[in-house]
Amino acid sequence: MVKLPSFTAAFASIQWFVFIFANTAVVPISIGAAFSLDSQTIAELIRNSLVFTGIACMLQGAVGHRFPLLEGHSGFMWGLVLNLCYASSALGMSLPEIGGGIASGMLIAGAITAVLAAFNLLNFMEKIFTPMVMSVFLFLLTFQLVLIFFDGMFKRTEDGLVLWPETLLAFAVAVFTCLLKIVGSEKMGNFSILIGIAAGWLTYRLLFPEDLSMPSNAATYSFTLFPLGEPNLNVPIIVVTCVATLINLSNSITAVKTVARLYGEEATRSAINRSYALNGLFSMAGAALGLVSYAPFASTIGFLQSTGIFDRKPYLIGGLLMSVAGIVPMMSGFLATLPVTIGNAVLFAAYLQLLGTSINSIRDWAFDSVSIFRLALPVLTGLGVLSVDPSYFNGVPTLVQPLVSNGFIVGVLLSVVMELIIPWERRKRQT
């Protein structure tokens, strides 16, 4: 890997920091609001998230899988926690009971994962998550992220009315960021994410200054153990959280193998085990701090391809800056003024590259009128579930609603089942 000049490395580090922050900040805010926490506790969750996410990135980059691969709050687990929270009345449970059950499930699943990884007992994961399952994973991840960020570019009032001036600015920022990559110089393309966020943030501040007041924050960094609820023996919540956390492991193997291919390397068994072990420890620590489970982001591939910067050092420095931002209240308070619509616009542009990774993952496959079902059925079924309103699944038992209403996980599980029960390779040899 070619060493970056100091000036380029400095800007690359800032860009990594902004990218990590943009993918992280909204999660603790939404969790705190869902659990009806007070503003001081929500501020604490935000700081915990910033500090711990930075530490998680540095540990994975230095001693885990050792690739520049964002380690952040799992989108799947984020959705699961929110769905369980919103279903508290239907389940007849209080929010602290739900939160305590989630914490217990994360602790148990994290411990299981760490132990299995330490003793090299996770080989079965590679047998389940075959190359075709990983391709399905990447396609559905691309669609899910693009849908989320596209929707996030719309600025809405509390009653659902779209504020078009702010929304149009977000779309303009997305187009501007894409053009920097497409028609700009190589240097501009490498820093398109950073330039897009900086230009969009500055323009937003000039046009809509009333929306960017800095939130109040405590003067010192502190944390409370289990802010969402003390661990309990709420078996149904524990089981659902445990199963979901273990399913979330698919992020690790897919992300690490995909980024390894991007570097022209082979993901070793020891690297995957180290990543799993750290994921387990992060899950346990996250449970104690009221944070959503962590996982490597396969979507980071899109960021790496957008920037064209593959050096690991800026990634590690970006993680360090993330932790510092959480420790210094004024810094985290300032970063919290980043407009959500602008952040979504730039991430939308960055993750367009992920579609190329998805297509490349199947370019060595030959499909006919039958074998196309191997890819089309899980991908299009998952996309169909993603496109319908979650209320369609209200008749399903409440505890499994978060699973069956998630198109991403439905598609991946369908692909796993098809790979296990249908002898695709034998059919391929026969034809």
C-alpha cells in the first residue's frame, strides 16, 4: 500500500471521522427518544456511542480483522430494538423491562460469540454464509441503505409535512457529491465525502441558521450502567435478542471477506475469529452502556471505492478523533448540529458505489432459467418486504414481527435455506 503524503493523510483522517460520525450519531438519539429518556441521559448515550464507536474501530483496525472497515451500530439490531420498544404496550411490558431483557440477550449472545471465536468454533458460519448468500446480502444491503438515506433527505415537520427548501438543498448536495466523483479531479473525487458534507453543512447554516442551535451538554464525560433497564430474566425478549444478535454475525463474515477481496487478499480464519471475538465483547459492553450491538459495515466498501483511499492509518486516526469528540462535550455538541438531511444526502452518494460491489460479486456466476432463482427469489422477496409498510405484519406474533418485517433479514435467511436444501452444485454439474 502506497503511503499517503502527510497533508493528504490529514484530510483523509478527517473524512473518515466525519463518515463514522454520520453513520453513528442518529442511533443513540432515536434509542433515547424511543425509551422516553430525559435529555441528560440521551446526551450521555450520544457521548457513549461516540467514544465506544471510536474505540471499536481502532481495535478492529489494529488487532481485529485489521482492515479499514467501519465498526458501528448494526442497522438490523437498531431496527429490532426500536420495534421491541414500540411493541411494549402490546407485549404488556414496561420500557425498563424491555430494555433490561435486551441487555440480558446482548450479554448472553456476546459471551457465546466471544467464547466460540476464542476456541475457533465458528467454522459453521462459513458453511452457512456461502458466496451466493454473501451476494444476496450485498444486494439487499445496497437497496436497504439507499432507501433509508433517500428517505432521510426529506425534511419533515412533526405532522409529516415536507419542507421543500431544506429537502431540495439535500438533493442538491447529493448531486454535487456525485459530480465531484464523476467529473472532478482525482484529488477532489478522493475527498468528495468530506467536501460534500462541509459544503452542505455551511450552506445549510447560511440558509437555515435557526435549525442549527447547539444542544446543551454536561461539562464532563460520565456514564451510567444499563440506562435502558437493569438486566432481567425476561425470557421472550432475551431469546429474540439473542437469536437476532447471533444472526447479526453474518455482517462480520460478509464484510471482512468482501473488503479482503477489494484489497486483493484472502480473509484468513484467524482474522475472522478475531473480528468475531471483538464483536462479542463489543456486544457485552454495548449492553452495559445502553448501545445497539456492533458489527463491521459491509457498506464501507462503497466509501472506500468513493474515496479511492485504502490506507489504514487515516481510518485509525478517524476512530481516535471519534472517541475524542465524545470525551470533549463542546466538540460533540458542535457535531450534533450536523443537519440530518445533509448527512443522509452525502451517505446516499457514497453508498451508490456499493451496487458495483454487489454486481461484481456475481460476475463469475452463470445463470439459466432455473438457477436464476438462486439469486432472484431471495433478493426480490427481501426487496418486496422492504417496500411494504411494517403494519402489514401486525397479525404476526409480536415477538417475531421485528424479524419477518425486515426485508433484509428475510432475504438473507431465505437464501441460507435455499443453499442448504437445494443441490445447486450438483444440478450445475449435470447441465
